[in-house]
Amino acid sequence: MNNYAKLSIKTILLGLSLVFLYACSTQKDNAANRSLQNLSARYNYIYNSNVLLGTYQEELAQTYKDNYDDFLSVYIAPEPIDYLSGASSATGDTKALDEIIKKAQTIISEKGLSNYIDEAYMLLGKANFYKGNFFIAKEYFDYTAKTYKKDKNTHLAALNWKARSLMQLHSNIQARETLDTVLLDLDSVKHNKAEPLATLAQMSINQHDYKKAITYLSQAIKESGQMQSRTRWPYILAQLYEHDKQYELSLRNYTKVENSNSPFEMYFNAKLSKIRINDILNDQTADRKMALLKLLKDDKNLDYTDQIYYEVAEDYLGDKNYNKAAEYYKLSAQKSIRNNYQKGLAYLKLADLNFKNLGNYVNAKLYYDSALSVLPKNYPNYESILKKGQNLEYLTERYQLISEQDTLQALARMPQEAREKKLNEMFEAKKETANAVAQTDNMGSFQPGLPTRQQSGGTFYFNNANTISKGFSDFRRRWGNRILEDNWRQSVKSSQQVTQQNQLAAIGNNTAPTDSTQKTQAQDKTARIKEYTALLPLTPEQLRKSDQQIIDAYFEIAGFYQQVIEDQAEAIKVYEQLLARYPQNNHRDAIYYSLYLAYANTDKAKSENYRNKVLSEFPNSVYAKTILDPNFSAKQNALDAEVNKSYNLVFASYEQKDFPKVITGVDETSQHFPGNSLQSQYDYLKSIAIGRTQNVDSLLNAFNGIIAKYPNDLLITPLVKDHIAYINAHLAAFKARKIALIDFDPTEPRFIAQQETVVAPQQAVNEPAKNNPVTPPAEKPAVAPPVVQPKSADLPPVKAEPENKPAVTPPVVDNLFSKAESKIYYYVIDVADMTVSVSSSRFGVGQFNRANYVGDGLKHQLLELEEDQLIYVGNFESLEDVQDYAKGITPLLPRIMKVPTSTYKGFYISKENFDKIKNRDTLNRYLEFFKNNY
């Protein structure tokens, strides 16, 4: 009987178990399933996910680098994910975020009967938000908000996070629309208002509506019981009050932060801000400087020395003590070891100080470069800073050229023995020493992840690098920077302790260069001295060229001050310095006219003096004509347009081989427009027409007339001289002809017969023709010349900091084009007008080529696009060759091109890039690429 009873009980239990298992194994919507899924979803997934998310948020808050020079962000978020590279800016343990996503997806797919589906979608959105995947996060939050409208708390939270995601995506219009709904729904809930209010405050800050931001953030603080309501948000509120000049309220909130358990950096900045505000309230800048400098005595503030010096500099700047301000800004930049943003701000202040107050544009350029090298690309006005730096580079290059040439001339004037001694000193190899500071367990700064005794592969607690890093962060958060040493809590140490530390720090060893190193240095020194000696202007002609480089540099600097920076005082200073050094320079007419304008509003007597100099010494110059007739420039432009039009008509006759009409046309133009800017080119056409219709004597008379009439012409005279030299070399052949010039090629006119077997002697690439006044661009010296005590006005820019080279702005990359080295380059002139004829302009290009690149085989061809005509010259075998060509032809383009100046521009390009230009769009893309990369 007992056995039967036992069997019955077992059967009943087995049946109940089978029923229970059946119920659990299906998605039947019954009380048992709902209860079990709620239990499982809540404790196995939601709770654990929230723990993981809370831990991640806490770690993110500890590692996030705030910029205390701007309003702190109300909430912390990474930068958007880069979808092209797949790179995410999320920090910390992102595996935790992946685990949260996995758990949330499990709830949605397997716990469909539970009450936690909405929380699962919120977790999916938050995890993607913190991974920087804001677009996907926004979609999850949007779905949750639409699906759970009846659940007011979930609906409001989803809209709040959707707005944050949109703000991170910079979709500000959509974010504002979403927040308008949030604002309307706030009264529908009793709790959980703090986060939406904080988001509203952040949007108000973004929109620069700081009064609204104060209102929303104050409400958020009252609604929140979180740690941030006692630290981060009061700090931001203090910043807002300070900006709104409500200093008492600002001081109260900074004090609240200072007295809270805030991170040390926030505590320090709150203390710094309190000093600043007390200074404003009490109007005692001297006391503030003393209070700031007192902070330097506390070891806890070691990492914030840069900020202290920066604040002191700001005080001196406010007092208009610019030299002291510069001194402390430099100290700030020098001490900014870990905070690149602070270093960048110091450099930027130094740049602005030199630019606006000290008038040292060379130093300003270097400081702008240094600022750009450390400031983030999203820094406000980054592009404006970049543009300033690029403009000031123009000045820097020319001041450096002056210093280099002054140095070269000073060395050239020395006796041979003294010069050799000086060169040896200049190129003496610097002795470098390497100091190894002794590391002890009781000395040195503790570094995270680098414990004193670390054993790889062990399970010991302190072998875990992540644990050590977290501990280090926690320590610094509480105590600030402290040296790992005995009595580390002491802020003020005894003299004995300091002496012991100094002795330990002095321990090190010096390394001497090896024999092979010394030998290499000696060889290098000899080679550099030899190269540098070759640059010395030892002959009168070399000295003349050196002087001309200095003259041109001064003239261009002064013009830049006057026209670009609009600093008339500095322009006057440089112009007069140039006149003092070189009273008979070749720019006197332009300099006198520029000084006449510069003094016009400050010194009428000096202005009148320079006006009279222009009129008396250069009566026929364009400057004298402009003084006498203010409308002369406009009239001249109209005249030039007529002269160009007439030239094109004469050239059309030339192309049609109507040479008598060419001669007649030139004579008529000379009568109507005597002394016009193209007269030498007109006379050249006439000479060629004479050669096509008359004998060689007539041609030579015409050519010689051009040389006599235009001895200094840089375009036509060199070409004519080469023609005469060729004719004289083959005079018998030319004398035997009735007509001097018997061939004609309309694409590239020549003055010699194509059937002649003897060709002109070839010249090296880029070598100018004999007797050619066109001076090719000087090659860059192989060795950068050191400067020997230049004058104050010629000083080269001083580097902002020894450890920071001037910023090299990275070139803009267009994936269509490449800077890769090529075997073929072209120089291109883009004429952005299909309605004008470019035949005469091509002829002018040919004139330049034959005058300066005889025998190099350069050809100029035409490529027509839908909206542009491209005259391209090639082939050049290297980038340096085409750059030299560009430097030679660019100053002559206004005379070469017979089209309006506004319609053409010149540039150079590799064959591979040239082949990619198909239309106006690709051409403009290359022009932008060219501007940013060459």
C-alpha cells in the first residue's frame, strides 16, 4: 500500500512538472509565462545591463577630458562614429556596451511577454549612443517614443535621448523640434525630469541662449539626486552665471563645487574661478596675481601650472602690460605637458598679442602655426586662424630671405681667414648629451599601467593594468598630482627633504660620441661649409643680385603691410627703411607713391613731399598719371582692353598670311594708341610680317629697331636677340633668299625655315637664352644659412617653444587627385571663357618659350572643355622644372594673355591629374587641390 501511494505521488509530480515545462517552453500568453519572463528579464537582463551601463558611465566620467576654458558639456558623449573608416571615438570598456546590446536583443527576441521590452529598446539606444553610433541610437529612441506613447516616463525618456542623439549628429533643427515636445510633456510626469531639463539646458547653451540655460539647469539640479547635480551641473551653472555677470550667484555655485567631492581638476578650476570672480568684485588685480601664484607652491597643483600662468597672463593683458602678458603666456605654453588644448590657447593668445598689440607679424605667424598644431579641428574659428597663418607666411618668408642675404653679405665682406673661422663656428656640430635619471622606489612620478614590479601573466591583483589605471585615476581625482615619495601628503617640505630630492634628481650619466660619429660629423660639416660658401656674393654681379633680392623682399613686405594687413605705420617704417638702405633702388616710383598714400591721413606735409617726388622724378610713370587724374586707372583698363582687341585683329591677319594688312594694322594702332603696353609685341608682329614679304636686311633693320627701342623688355627683346643670332649664324643662306622668312606654321609661328638642317644650339633645361634679361628663379640653397646678428627689423621669427616645431598644416586631400611623383608635368593656363580667341595668347606663350627655353622641346597645346580653354605647356620632367617655369612666366602673363585678366589663371599639374580633368567641376576641384597642396 505504501509503495502504491509513493508511486501515485511521483506520478502526480511528474505530470505537474511536464505541464510546467510545457508552459515555459512556449510563448503562450498566460499568467505563468508572463510572470516567469518578467522575473527573468528583470533580474537576469535589465538589472545586469543597468549595472554594466552605470559602471561604463562612471568610468567614462573619470576618463573624459573636459575643456574648462569653455562651458562644460551638460552630459558626456563621444564623437560620432566615422562611417568611412568604421572608427569609433568611444572610450572605456566597449565590450560592456556589446554585452548590453546582446542582453537587450535577448529580451526582445525571447521575452516578448515581459513588461521590459521598452527598457530593452532604451538600452539598445543608450549602448549605441555611447558607442558613438548616434544614427542607430536615434532610430531606437524614435521607435520607442512612438510605440510607448501611453507610458509617459518611457515616452519622455526616449524623446530626451533622441534629442541628444540628434544634437550629436548636428541635426539641430530636428533636435529643437524634439525638445519642443519634451518641454510640453514635462508636466505629464512627476519624476525623472532632471535629464530632459539638462538636455534643454545643453541646447540653450548651443544656441547661446544662456538665460534659458540657467533656468533649465537650475530646475534640473533641484530634480536630480545624482552625483552630477552636486558637482558637474553646479559648475556649469557657475560658468553661466559668470558669463551673465551675476557674479555673486556664480561665486556661490563655484563654492558649492569646491566643497563637494568633485574631481580634483574640477575642484582646482572652481578655485581658480573663485579667485577671478573675487578679483572682479573687489577690483584688485594685484591681489589676484598673488593669489594665483600662491597656488604654484602646492604640489597638488603641479599638473595645472599652465592654467595658473595663463590666468596671470590674462590679468596682465587686461592691464595692457603686453610684455608681461607675453612672458606668462609663454610660461603657460611651456608648462602645458598633458593639456594640449591649454597649450593651444596659450599659443593663440601669443599669436594675437604679437599680431594686434606688439606688431610682430613674423612671431605671430609662428605662434598661429603652433596653435594650429595642437588645437582640435573643431575649435571655433579654426579656419580663420589657418587663414591668418597662411597670410603671415608671406611676411615670414621674406624676412627670412633678408636675414639670409644679410648674413651671406656679411660673410662675403670678411677677410678669407676670418670668414673660414666664422664658417667653422657656424657649422660646428652641437654636442648632445643624454641624461638618464635614476629610478628608485621612493622617487619619480607614478605612471598608470607602469607599476614598479609588474609580472606578466600572473593572477596577482596589481598585475592587472586596467585595475592599476583605474586606481591611478581615482587617486588623482581625489588628491591631484602627487610625487611617489615619502610623506607624499606634505604640501610644504623641509629644506632637508628638498635637498635630498635634488641630489637624487641630479644622478645621471653623459654619453660621448663615438669616433665614427665624429668622423661623419666632420665630413658633413665640410660638405655644408662648401655648399654654403658657394652661396656667398663674392663678385660685384653676385652682390648686385643679392641686394636686389633684399630690395624686392622689403618692397613686398611693405606692400603686404599696407594693402593686406592695412597697417600703414608698419608699411611706412619698412618703405623708409628700404629707402635708407638702398636710396637708388628700382622701386622708387612705387615707394614714393605708396608713402604719399600712407601719410595722407597722418602727416599732410610728408604726404605732399612724396607726391612732389613722384611728379618731379617720375613724371611719365603710371603713379604720376594717377595722382594727376584719379580716374587714370579705370581709363587705362579700358585702354588696355581696346589695345588687346586691336592686337587680336592684327594677329588674325597674321594667321591668314595677310602680311601687308599686319603692317598696316600695326602702324594704325601705333597712331591711335602711342606707347601702349603691347607696343613691343605689335612691333614684333610687324617685323615678322616684314620678314615674310621682304629680304633679310629689312628684317634685321626691324629687329634691331626693337632692341634699340625696348632694351629692357623681358618678353620680346630676348626673343629678337636669339633671332638675330640665328640669322647671323646662317647669314649666307638668308642672303640667298628674296624673302627672308619662307615658312609659316599657324599653330606655332617660327622665323626660321623648317627645312633648315642646322638648328640653334641647345641649352640646358631652365637655362635662359644668352643675353636674356629674364632672371630665372634662384634655386633654394642646400643649406639653410644661419643668421649672424641681423638688425631688429630683420630678425627671423623666434620659435614659439623649442619642443614644438611650427605647425605644418596638413594638405587638403581630394581622392580624385594625387601628389604622387610623376615623370611628366604641364604648366596650364585656364581661360574660363569659350567666347574669346586664345590664338594670340598661345602665340605669346610660344614667344616666351622660344626666348627662354631654346632647344628644350617645349610645346604649347590647347584642350577645349565645355566651358574652359586650357593652354598647356610641356613636357616637364620634374615638379621642380615646372615650378621654375611657372615662376618665370607668371609675372609676364598680363602681357602674354590677350584676354581679360579675370578670365584666366595659371597652375601646374602632373599628367596623371591632368588626364582626370574632364569638365568645369573637375577643373575647379583640382584648382582647390592645387591651392591647398602646392
